[in-house]
Amino acid sequence: MKRLKIEIPSGANEIIHTLQNNGYEAFLVGGCVRDSILGRSIHDYDITTSATPDEMMEVFKDKRIIETGLQHGTITILIDGEGYECTTYRIDGNYSDSRRPDSVTFTRSLKEDLKRRDFTINAMAYNDEVGLVDPFNGMEDIEHYKIRCVGRAEDRFSEDALRILRAIRFASQLGFVVDSDVSLNIHKMYKNLENISIERINSEFCKIALSSEFYIQIGLFREVFSLFIPEIKDMFGFQQNNPYHIYDVWNHTVRAVQAYECDCEPDLNPRDLITSLAVFFHDIGKPHCYQDGEDGIRHFKGHGRVSADMTDKIMKRLRFDNDTREKVVELVYYHDATFEMGKKYVKRWLNKIGEEQFSRLLNVRRADIKAQADINQETRLQKIDNIEYILEEVLQDDECFSLKDLAVNGKDVMDTMLIKSGKEVGYWLNEILTRVIDGRLKNDREDLIYWMTGITDGWIKY
């Protein structure tokens, strides 16, 4: 036990003190204790107590209670509209499905409850009266930036194979290193993840992809990721034989992911899941669409389309939501497109994929270039920066790049050009928009009506 002061929100404090005043033990437990020590933002305050669910229900009978999981000893108590999960100290039975215990036994021992948890940094409890309860030296592991299991890693991973990905995720999020026993058993037992639902795997994978050390984990544990994304195996050691590339496809990808993460700043340019996934998948099709020239140089024409098609199938299999999947696939498809300098080209991109996606696309391209050979690298990166400056100008000046920005609408087209509603209206609106984007027409209502009148009356040649 160590003396440590943790800020407890008033609702959690009320629950802990109410349980204590009724003769029970109660502590904050798990992630909220860990993140308080690390100075990280906290989303949930979980409470563990010696009181059984029935005893908790009696103590808080004047409060609103949600019976979250009575069979596992959990209820949610609402204080001022905020929900706090309270769980009885428990001992878990066998895990026959590699996911949940077949049975739980309630206990009055806090240490027994902490013993069933996954990692030492998650097996700490705290209240103001006792201070920090840390029977498995989680505080020491925090001080040494280490992910270590409570007890034997083999036992913890046998109980719930998802803990394999959780170990990688915590290491990636916190900048910690997995302990040698944990690492050994990840490499030995990762195939047990086949017993885990794809939704649970997806949730952990997304958290890893959003974390600050995604690139380190895909480098260290590539076989774990290849279990649920087997398509990446073809990238391992696949040589590019191209002057623009000095790494095989997999190591290029790892370095591109690293380059994207290094460019991210919490306030100015926060890490974005869609961009991170697009960088990860951008070259996945390369081993399936290469041509070797007579000079020995390897070319990958059309690899953007092949990579996009593969990404689409992978993300459907991993049960990603449609919006995320479609946006990632679009970025992968366009990641190798030619970018021209100039406002009209930037506005064409904005019209095609929108502001948010175009900004992401530039980030993907920048990461891709940074993971290539030095040939003209500075020049190519400068071009991306210049396009970004043009993008900022276009957005700052509220320049027109979509139909909603046009100074005329469908009714104006019908009235001026004497046509009825239908495809022809859409055709002329898009024709006007193209000319405005290219700078051939000014986005001014009078000017555009004048042009439409000239086209209709025949004194402007189209």
C-alpha cells in the first residue's frame, strides 16, 4: 500500500462513502486508478465493493439503479444523471469460451477480486481512507513503463484471448513495453484469438490504430495482426525493386504509419482513425499487381484500385461501419493519384471528395512519401505543403467548389434556359460549376444568368 491522492468525482465519492457508512468496503478500481496516476483523461469511474448486489440494492434503494449484470455482481447507480458501475468483489470460474467466466463467486476479499484482473496496472484500487491498494506492484510497472500480467500470462490469456490484443493496445496507447513473459505468450498463444468475435477484435484493433505507437506494435506483433488480416502476409519481405523505394512493402507500410503518427499533434492535427487505417492499407494490393520491366525496375500500375478493392473486402469482414469503410477505401483508391498545383485543381478535388477527405488524402500522401527513398523527397513533400496552402486559401476565401456554393440554382436554370425539370437541369448546373471551378466563369448570379441567356439565345457559342 502506498499513500497517494486521487481526485474522486463527487458522485463516485458519495457511493463509496455510503457503502462504507453501511459497513462495506468500497474502492475505485481498474482503469480510472491507472489513468489518474498517469495523468490521463478518465472516461469511466468503476467501483468495487464487498457488498453483494442485493446489499447494494438495499443501500441505494432511494437511487435510480440499472441492473447491468446482476449475475456477475454489477449494478449501475445514477447520481446526478451520471452512471457509476459498482461490482461486488468476485472470483471468476473457468473460461470455457475464452471470453467470459462460466460462473462467478462473490467474495469479501479485495485481493481475491484484484487477482482475477488482466494486467498489474489494471489491478489497483483506491479510496481516500486506505489509499492505494496494489498487491501486484502495478505502480512499479507504471514507473518502469511495463505491461505485465497479474500472475502468469499464459493463465490470463487462456481465460480471455482478447487480452492478447489488450496487452498490445495498452502498450501502444501508453508508450509502455510488454514484459518478456507477456511477449513470449503473445507469440505462443495468438491463434486463440480465433475464438474471439470479430466485433471485439475490431474494437481493440481500432484503439491500437488510433494510438501513438501503432507502428511499433505492427512491427513487433505482425503475426497477431495477420491472424485477422491474413492479406498482409503477402507484404512481408515483398521487394519493390524501384528507385523510389528502399524498403519491402511491409516495412514501407510500417514506416508510413510511423510518419503519419509523428506528424500528428493533439491540438493542431489530432490522430484520425480513417487516415491511420488508410495509411496501413494503402499498398496492400502491391504484391498482386506488379510488372517487372526489362531494366529490372518493378512497377505497380493500378495498385491504388487493387488495394482499395482488397481494403473494402477486409473492412467488410472486420465489420466496420459503412461510413468509415467507404472513406478509408476512397483514400486508398486515390492515394497515388497525380496532384496538380493551382486553385482549380484543388477545387476539383474538393468537389470530388470534400474538404475533410482531401485533407486526409494529403496526410496519407505525405506519410507515403516520407517512407520512400530520398529521390526528390523534399521537393515532393514541398508540393504537398504548397497544395495545403492553396487549400487553406480556397477555404478562407469561401470559393465555390460545389453545387451548394453556386450563385444560381436549378430554378434559375429552368427559368433562364427555358427547360423543364429533369436531367438537363443537372447537366447545366454541373457545366456551370465546372466553368466556375476552372475560373472561366465568375460565381456571380448576374454573370451566370447572363451566360445562360447567351447560351439559350445562341449569341454565346458553347
